[in-house]
Amino acid sequence: MGFLDSFERSVERLVGGAFAKAFSSGVHPVELVAALKREMDSRAQPVSRTRTIAPHQFTCGLSTEDHTRLTSLGDEFMEEITGALSDYATLRGYGLAQKLQVSLTVKGSLSEGMVEVTSTDVGPVVWIPTLSWDGVHYPLVKKSTVIGRGTDSDIHVVARGVSRHHAEVRWDGKRAEVVDLGSTNGTQLDGVRVTRSALPDRCTLALGQARILFEVVPQAEAAYRALAHQHPTATEETS
């Protein structure tokens, strides 16, 4: 099933039997998502060989008729739109500095069936490494982060096969590496056991039965500086 097919099925479940009637004329939700994707692609900016930043705030201009029709579907519909665009950003490997936001507004110059999408400039960002485990995201604002089941570890991971001080992630402001700390069960990088290895911008670390996602993600510079202020040893890199 294609990306837009999946989205259309989700919206159809949301609207129910009124789907065909509701969108027999005017802007169709699939057209709205396609317009958002085009705007995201056109405004995405490569900042290095492996990193691309895309806008996170979008406004969809619509006719009065289309705006009334689409907003009547409520918050759940907007969550579907935002979720579809977020999935597309992940598919394309785009980094987002903040949570994705999509809003609908009336633009009097547009006729029914027309949509005009604009986005807000990204602004200065800082790229930071992040570890995600058990639904929690950990920005790594220190040069060295120890992962393990010991309560004195920087990231406390309680899972079978995880040693007290299992592995260390090091970050020099541009590049990251993982170092196994002599753990009993070893450390794997995308399924390959390693003792010490550079980390790509997105990968999975296996420590025992714990699966930890590593990503280098953008964050708005102002928000990052507030975070880094709490950790003066952090090394910063701006785009």
C-alpha cells in the first residue's frame, strides 16, 4: 500500500460513510497532503552530506467553502494530516527543529478546490545526538554519556542482558561513537557486534535485550542553549 493510499484509508475511517460525499468537490485531503509535501520538499535545506533540515510550521490557505468543510472534521482530522506529513519527513530523512504544526486558514483570493501552502523559515538550529528508549528521548548534551542498568549511569536502562555500565556514547560536537565498556553480552550496532565504532546519524544500538535508537536531530537554537546552560560541558554545533 502506497503512502497516500494508507493516508486516504485512515481519513476514510475517520469520516466514515460520508467520505465520498464530503469530498466530491473542493480540496480533497490527499491533495492537501500532496501540497504540504511539495512545500516541504521545496524548502528543505541540506546542511551537510547526511543532514537536511525542513520547515516544521505550515499554513494551508483555502477558500471559505473548503475551509468550512475541512475544519468541520475536527482535531482528529488535523492529527491525521500532521501525522501523514511527519511520516513523509521521516521517509525522506528530513530533520525537524520543533514539533510539526499544520494550520488551515481562509484566503479570499482562492476559489473552491484550490490550496496554497506556505511555511515558516526554520531559523538557526543546533544538531544534537539523541538516544530513545522505552518511549523516552534523551538529548546528549555532554561529551560522554554512559548507558547501563546501574543507577549511577547517565541513562538508566533496566532490561535483561544489560550490564551495570554497558556502553558509552561520545560526542565531539559533530560526530558520535559508541564504546562498549566490557559488558557481559556486548554491544551491537544495527545488528553487528562492535567494541568501538562511529555512529551514523540514525541507527539502533542493542544492549542485551534493550533496543535503543540513536539519532542526530535538529533543535531550535534558542531551545538548545537553554538546555545546554544546564550542562556547561556540552559542545555546540550550529548550522
